Amino acid sequence: MMNQRICAFAVSMLVPAAIVAACAKRTVTVDVSAPPRAASPAPPRSGGAAATESPVTPLAEVTTRPGTASPGAPAPGTASPGTSEPRTPLGSARPAPAEFAARAELEDIHFDFDRHDIRPGDARILDVSAAWLQENPGTLVLIEGHCDERGTDAYNLALGDRRAKAAMDYLVSRGIQAERMNTLSYGKEKPVCQEHTEACWAKNRHAHFLVKAR
């Protein structure tokens, strides 16, 4: 009887010990790795939402702005190198010269070399022209400025313009309305004399007067 109790007690002690040993063998694995680092947000661009950057165009591929001439291209209205197209006479907006005609009452005046001031003798001619224009208020006047062949084309166009305007200013000072007159420069492109002499050059340095009805 005693032996049975001892065996029962031993069994009762061995079963819990086996259970505890089995539990101790189980190992719990815990993932302790650090969480992935969150990506830091990009700094915001000024002006709101980020804009996509366009690639830089190489300098060789840059084109001119619309409405502008490309480098090396002749400007509109000018002749290409080597051509002989006539230049447009210098002057402001004006009627076509073909609409005007010369009058014997309006004599030409002449100028010294490289000058555009009115000489005393030519002032008297302009006084006569002013008197005729006052007697004929229904006429419009076109004053052409001309030069001799010496000097560049550009210089003579500017000089012819100054000569025509000097004649116009004198007529205005004698009471002729500026609205009745217009000026035009041909420079050296329409000589009245073709010889290469001082006497011929003096003839070509002049202002010529044309008129038409209003």
C-alpha cells in the first residue's frame, strides 16, 4: 500500500516537471529590427507646385524671335549685296513724286559744297516762290534735295534731306503752311549733270520744287 502511494506521488511530481521542461524549450523570436526610415519630403519650390524643368536649348539651335530678321539676313526693303535695286528716297510719309509737276514760277536753289544753309541769292529766289504759293493756296509742294557725286550714298541722302528741309523752313518763315509741303531726298542718285567737274557738281547741289493741286 505504501509503495503504491510513493509511486503515485512520484508520478504526480514528474508530470508537472515534464510540462515545465517542454514550455522552457519553446523560444519566442521577436523581430526587433528598426522600421525603415521615411523619405524626407523635398523642399517646396517657390511659387507653389514643383514645375518640370525643360532642357536648355543649345546656343546653336536658338532661333530668332517671330517678326525679327535672322542674323545676316538683309532687312526688309533693302537690296541684297551685289544687286542694283534703287533705294527708297529718304523722307517721311508723302504722296508719290509722280503726282507732282514742276512750275516755272518755282526755281531751284543751290548750295555750297557739303552745306545746307540758304545763301542770300537763293533766299531771294525763295521769296519769289513764297509769294507765288501765297497767291495759289490750293497747291501742295514737294521739295527734293539733291547732292553731287562726292561722298557716300548714306551721307548724301542725309545731306539732301537737310537741304530740302532748309528750303521748307525758309518758306514756312515766309508764311507758307508746313502742312502744304513735304520733303524728299535723292542724295546723288538723280544728277542733272553727268560731268565730273566743279561746274557740274555745283548744278547737282540743289533743291527742286514740284507742285500739285490739293
